[in-house]
Amino acid sequence: MQEAIRQIIEPISVGYIFDSHFVIDCLIRQNTNAYFDFVRANPNANVNHIHGHIAKIISRQQDLVRQEEGKSWSINIHGVASDCAAWRRIRAIKQTE
């Protein structure tokens, strides 16, 4: 899941702001298998919990994103507006070996 999320975030231009709903929508559209494998791996979790886990995975991409203060208001996968975390794409930090 982490790699699938990175593939969504990396092409976003530095400085742009996006939200968790955008990433989840891209996962469902571009990497359906990874999304549903993640859902099946968490059989006791509801959609809100699963999407919360996805937001945590986004937050771990600290070399690519910074969480914005406050929340974003956008359309979720149910077609209803709701709040979610907002992220700013930052310049990739090179990993030192």
C-alpha cells in the first residue's frame, strides 16, 4: 500500500495541496487490487477506519508530504462532502545511505 500511495504522490507538483480523498480515489481508480487487498486485510474495520489507516500511511511519506493545518472539505467515495486531512507536496528529501 505504501508504494501504491507513493506512486500517486510523486507526480504531484511541489507546493500543491491535495487531500486524503484524492489519494483514496486515485487508489481505487489506478490500483484497485492494492486498495481491496488492504480492505480485505482489515476485515473488522469499517470504511472510516480503513481510510484513516490510509491517511496514516500518507503521513509516513515525510520525504514527500507535509500535513497542512486544519482539514480539507471534499467529496468522498460515497459522493458526499466530508472533512479529511490535507497535505502539501514538498520537495523530495534525498535519502542518505
